[in-house]
Amino acid sequence: MADLDFDDATRRRLTAVFDRLIPADDFPAVSAAGLFEHLARLRADGQTRPLVDRVLEIVDDLDRAAFRDAGVGVAALDVAALDGLIEALGWSEREHLVQRAAEAYYGAADRPGARMIGYEAGPKRGPGRAVIHPTVSTTSVADIAGRYDVVVIGAGAGGGVAACTLAEAGASVLLVERGRAVDHADVGRDHLRNHRSSVFGNNTGPSAPGNPRESVRTDGTVEEVAAPHDPRWHNNAMTVGGGTRVYQGMAWRFAPTDFAMASTYGVPDGASSADWPITYDDLEPFYTWAEHDLGVCGDGSAHPAHGPRHADYPMPPLPTNTEAEVLAGGARALGLRTGPVPLLINSAPRAGRARCVQCGECVGFTCPSGAKNGTYETVIPRALRTGNATLVDRTRATELLVDSAGRVDGVRLVDERSGVARQICAGDVVVACGAIETARLLLASRSDLYPAGIGNGHDQVGRHLQGHSFVSVFGRFDDPVVDSAGPGVSIATCDHLHGNGDVIGGGVIANEITKLPIVHWRWAYPHDLPRWGAAAKAEMRDGYRRTGHLFGQVQEIPRADNRVTLGDRSDSVGQRVARLAGHSHPETIRTAEHIRDVAQRWMEASGARRVWADTIPGGLTAGQHQAGTCRMGADPTVSVTDPDGRVHGHDNLWVADASLHVTNGGVNPVLTIYALARRTATILASRR
């Protein structure tokens, strides 16, 4: 993209100011390293153009101040005077300039900033066999049949498994996805627009505008959240494959105690904790199925806290790294049991597909060797190959339809591209849209028989929305501990999932995935150090490879008032949008503080000469790990589905995603989503 949007005088002013933010040394200043290309791209996008307009306003203000104080513009000002003007800016103005500079310098793998800090994207080893990137065939709404044995709504983790299970059992299946099917090239490698670093957008979906949500502030007022990459939107990737298309792939089982949180810990004031209606033993065979069918690498003997297992993982762990070796020494000093992190990634060629090449661009992107085991790569293509499954993408399920007796007999679909709307009949319907959109669809399916929405006769649909609270602890080491080989996450302890004194539950603690340079700048840069100038550049150069990172995800204590309801606004197809409300329970914060303390001790014992931690957020945590809005249970007055995932009062309406989770464990939930979806679909298939 040309940078001719900026005249010569503007370019001189921008160069003068920004080159003080990231000056030249052995590596070029930011003006020679992508600044104008970055600003021009932002300026060409109507959503981000105001950011550049603000940059120009601030620089113009600096120019006027320079003429006032020195009689010359910023382009002719001496270095000390210009630094003084920048320092005199208000915090928000200075930070705005600093962020744009950092995005330009560290926001792509081919920028000088990435080379400077020692980050190298790309394969670190061979794939072991020919690389295959699967594609899936889709059909338009206008061309599908009028009736299917089963309609599965949502082609993510749960929906993909359910569709495959049912198609392989002989049922005719329509799989409906709101997002679009994106191939490997479509997902791209934009470090500023992905699901790990969503600075200016996501690389899957949904698109903006036309897909708003609403968020309830702490004072009770409601605000529109227009952009899906806004954290308040709580997006989990909307595309064929869902979040599994771009996930890290941690493949933890829930621990046995996770299924009995209320009976183990009681129910704190203001909480809605409850026991699951099933146990770990009920789900264990389906965990084993998921590990072997989709493909997990790991060491089955390493983490006994996750309960007994009947088979080891089908692949050994991925190679370890320097950070894991250093942290292992600290764990031994503290008596922590550690082991490799199980991952839904091929550590060796398997099932006709290549192994991980350790590219260092893992979360937020598709795998360059096709080694990541999500539903797009595994069960969805299998379902289509049976000839029994049909996939439609960019299609909204706007309403579940019922007959005169109140039985669900189909679904109304709208093609987002053409506007074509059809009513499709179904013997059974499986809803797997993610915890937010599954609840929204049930609530939106209102009729004279179900004025509050389907399954919502006791006002339970949408309640108990939860995810995970995260803690992060960083440590600065004298020697490098970080390399660019992915995935990076290599060591974890599960010793603090439970049994943490007087706190409720706990969580896994692991080292973090290989960071993109801009993610390190935004997340792991020490809070008390200069953010601009030569010292800040030196900190990035010297600190990236010497900064270790431990993170813990903490089991949330559910609250009934953390919920999804229908908002007042409508989206591009005329549907009322999801309104999200809630905040963390105080006991969740207390548990997070405990896990943070453990991580700090671990980092210190590993030899870090300086340790610092992020603050613990207290808001709603319903993004990538969203769960709980259609919890399962035996009592229909306090749950939405029965223990099999079937909506109470509806013998042919099922839920097959994390909406079912009564509690969400202290680990990534995706393996539990896979296992539950397989269990529910197996029960449905046996009934058919």
C-alpha cells in the first residue's frame, strides 16, 4: 500500500516525532521500518482511520508547541527539546503515539523489531511427510434439502464432533455454520489481526459492522459493542472449525473433583455452584476417544491429578525447550510435580498428516504443516466424506421451529450472502453455537407456547455464564530462556487444581506459548520501565528472550447473574443480539491470588532475578473458554438440559457445546467439549 497519503511536510513531522519513540541504533528507527506503511493501512480502513487522525492531531499540537517555544517546527527541533515536548504530553496522547510506533516496529514477523529481539517465525524442523491443508466443501442454503434426520447448528468443537458421530452412524446431517469456511491461506499471518493479538480485528469472524453485542456496565447501563474483536464482545472464533481452527490446543481432562464442586467446597454466598449430574468415570471413555480420534500428544503418566485413564496418549510430547528446563529446576526445589502439556497437535506424522514444525506462530493462526488437530482438520472432513453430511457456511440459524404440540421440528436459516431464508425440517436438532450464541438462539426462539424462549420455562437459559480467570507471572533471567520454536508451552503442574487450603478449586500453571513480538510488548514488558526512547528499545532487544512467563487459568465460581439475555439492538439479519452481564465472584479472585502466589514462588525458585505479575481482572471472562449457559442437571427448575444434553421437555432438542458445563474446571475446556459432544451424539444416535 502506498504511503503517499502523507505530504512531505507531514512525513517530516511524523519522522521526527516517531524516531524519538523508537530511535535508530544498530537497527533502524521506526520511520524506516514500516511506520508509514502501517499508518497508511490504518488510514485506508474506516474502522481504524480515526487512530491516524488522532496521531496527526497530536503531532500537529507538538509542532505548534515547538514553534511557540523555539520558533521552529518539530522537524527542526533538537533532540533534547523534542524529547521534552513528548514527555510533556498527557499520558493518553503519548501512549497513543507509542502504541502506533510499537505496532509498526514489532507488529509483523518481517519487521526489523522482530529480528532485533531474536524472534524468528517459520519451521524449526521438517514436517516428516507431505503437508496437506484440508479443505471442506460447502453448499448454499438455496440448494440444501428440505429435511434432515439431524440439523447441527454450529461447526466448532462440539458441533463438528456431533455431526461426524451422527453421519458415521448413518443419519442425514445438515451442519450449519454462521462464519465462513476459511482455508489456510485465508487465515493469514497478520500479527495485529488474529485471535491472540486482536489489536485491529480477527482473522476468522464474524465481520464488523453488522454483528454487534451489548454489554452491561457495572452501573447497570447498557453499551453497544460493535466490533467483535473488542474484548467486551467475548468472541470465540466464528468459522468452520470454530476456535479449534486457531487454538493453542491444550488437551486437559477435567479432574474428578471438578464434577463435584458444590459437594466438595459448598456454595459461597452469591454463587451458583452445583455438582454435575455425571462423573469423571462417565466421561472417561469419551476423553479417551477424543485423545485418540482427534489426536493428542503428551505423557499420560505425568499428571495423575486428572484422574485414572485407560490408555496413554497416542503420540509422545512435543520437544521441550530451554524455558521448560529452567522451570523444571525451580519446580524440583519446591517439590512441585511437573510434566509436559498435552496438546491437540501432531508431534509425529499421524493419520496421513504431517507433524508440528515448531513455527512459533501457533495461537491465532492455522498450522503451516497442518498438524493442529481441530474439527476442521479431522472430524468435519470425515463427516462430509460419508456422504451423509452437508455443510452450509455464512448461514444464520435465526429460530428453532415448533409444531402445534410444542415439539421442535426444524430451524429457520438465513444465508448472509444472498438473504435467502428457508425453513428446514429436522428429526432432531443439536445446538452447538458456543455458550453465548446457543443461549441467544434458545431465547430468541419465542412463540405463544414458549414466550420466554425454548427451554427457558424456569428462567435458566443464559445463566451461569463463565470462562476462566487468568493469572500471569513474569521473570527476568540473566541468560536467554525463550527461543522462537513453537508451540512453546512445554511444562505444567497440576498440583494446585484442588487442595489449596481455604480457597475454592484452583488451576493448572504452565509456561506460555511462544509470544509474537507485539504480544510481548503489550503483555510481558515490565510495567515500571520506560515505554519509549532508546531505553525502551534496549529493553525489548535484551528482554524478549530473557523473560520467562508462567500463567494459570483458574476455575471460576459460577454466578447466576452472569448471564446472556436478548439485547435491544438487532444484527444484520434482524435478530436481537446477545446482551452480556456479570463479573467475577470474590472467591474466584481469592483463588486466582493463591495461584498467582504459587507461580511467583515457582518463578523465583527457577532463578529469575526479577519477578512481576499482572493484575487479576474482575470482570466477565466469557471469551475463548465461554461455558455454562445451558447447564445440565436432573432438576429442570435449576438446569436447561438433562444429564444426556437433551433440553428438558424436548425429546429431540440437544446441546453439544460448553453451554452444558456446570462448572468449567481449572484447565482449557476443549477436550471436555469434545468428550461431551461425542457422548451426547452417541446417545442420540442410539435412540435413532
